[in-house]
Amino acid sequence: MSAARRFLFAVLTVALGLVFALPTAASASSSKPTITIGSTNFEEQEIVANLYGDVLTKAGYPVKIEPALGTRAVVVPALEHGQIDLEPDYAASLLGFLHGGNPQPAGTNIATAIPADQKALASYGVTVLPASKALDTNVFAVTKATASKDHLTTLSSLKPYASNLTLGGPPECPTFAGCEPGLKKVYGLDFAGFKSLDEAGPLSVAALKNGEVQVVELFSSDGNVVSNNFVALTDNKHLEGADYIVPVIRKSVDSSGVTAALNTLDQKLTTDAISKLNLEVTTGQQQPAAVAKAWLASEHLG
């Protein structure tokens, strides 16, 4: 899900309220607190919530998982009010949400996004831990053949070739700051033309594969890049938000043991890894909890 879609998704249900029970503060059978992990009703976040739960369980913490609670407008207030203790989020989109849904300049770089998130959440007793290597944002992709032919690795490397290439993307791309106007302003890219397609869906994939377009906007972690062997060009000048997956946690349960367990997971949770897990759920019709458990076992983390 793109940053823009997540912002919209976040504000649709502000008035829903909190519809789940308060968690038990501690387990009677353990001196460690029960950690209640919530997530939005977005499959990727359900997968990551289960990853968090499994690694913390292995580390000896009692865990309760509350998946698919609603949008960010439900989950973040639940965290702020202590009704859940931990949730996976996206550094830049979270920062925008905490500032009334407005994207923030600090969100363009993970080095500035996390401190800004921490500052915004500090008064609630909430902090943000170091980011994973998994990025969920808009990306601009080319075929592997095009990347090899023109030695393309970054968006900057497109500049000598853009005038001979057609860009594909959703209908709003010509007016959206993170798409065609941003590519021109930030990277100086003037394409030969633009073809209106869908939002990172089958039309966009097909158009890139059959050569109707040579560059197309997709989502970094939805699986289309990996499954089609496309090359996502590195956003080396930070046009898009730094939407790396981050653990957002109440300070009351953020012990050194919890941080260590989550950091170990996040070192292995890459964009490719989460893309493949997403495909197992969205295409393979597997359950997020089962997908998470199997991947952790394969990585010797479960």
C-alpha cells in the first residue's frame, strides 16, 4: 500500500472508536509483562505483528496479538492510551499521521523520520525502535533487460535516457508530487510520454512487460517487483517517504530484551522478504500467522 493510500486509509475511520478489550497488564505465571501487539487490517501489518509476537514469545515474553483492529486512526490511539503495547508501522506515514495527515520533510529520510516520530510520541510514553530493512513505498521499476542495457540502478541514472522512455502510472501521476512532477523536479527527468494505467496493479505490470511503457510506478513490497523479476530503481534523492517498517512500542514494555529480539528480526526483514511473504498471503491464500511462523523457522529465528 502506497504512502498516499495509507494516509487516506488512516483517516476514513477516525470516529470508529476502540472496539477491543483492555489487555491484561501482566501474566500471573511470569515476571515479564504481557505484550499486546496490534495491527491495522492490512495484510502486511498482520504478517509483521505475528513476526513480532513469535520472536518475543521465543525470547520468553507472554504475548497477545490483536490483528486487524482497523485503520491507523484506531491503532495509534490504542497505543497512545495503553490498550496495546506494540504495533508495526511505517516511519514516514506515521509521522504524517501524527501531524494531521500532512507529509513532513523529516519523513523523506529514515535518519530524520524516526527521531521526529519519537518526539511526536514522547508525551504518550511511546517510542519508535530502529527500522527494519523492509521498505513499503512507491517505487519506479524497469525490466531487468532495460536495467542491464542502460546500466540503470538509481532514479538519477535514468536522466540520459528518460527522453526516449514512456512512464506509466496511475491516472493521478501527472499531478501527484511523488510521481511525474517529483521525478522532473527532483531528478530532472523529462519522459517521452505518459501512459495512464492502474495503481501498481495488473495493467501496470502488463504494460511494463510488453513494452508499452519502459518505467512504471509500483509498490516496493506488494510482490510485483519480485515475482516479475523487475528492477526497482533506488530513490537516491529521497523523493518518496522513508516508509521502512518500524516497531512502535510503549516505553513501559520496552526492555533491553524486547529491543534485542525485535532488532534481530528487523536485521533480516528486507523488502524482498516481506514482498515474498505478502505474495504467500495475497496470492497463495495462506494465513499471516502461518506465513510468519514458517519464515521465522527458515531464518532460524522461530
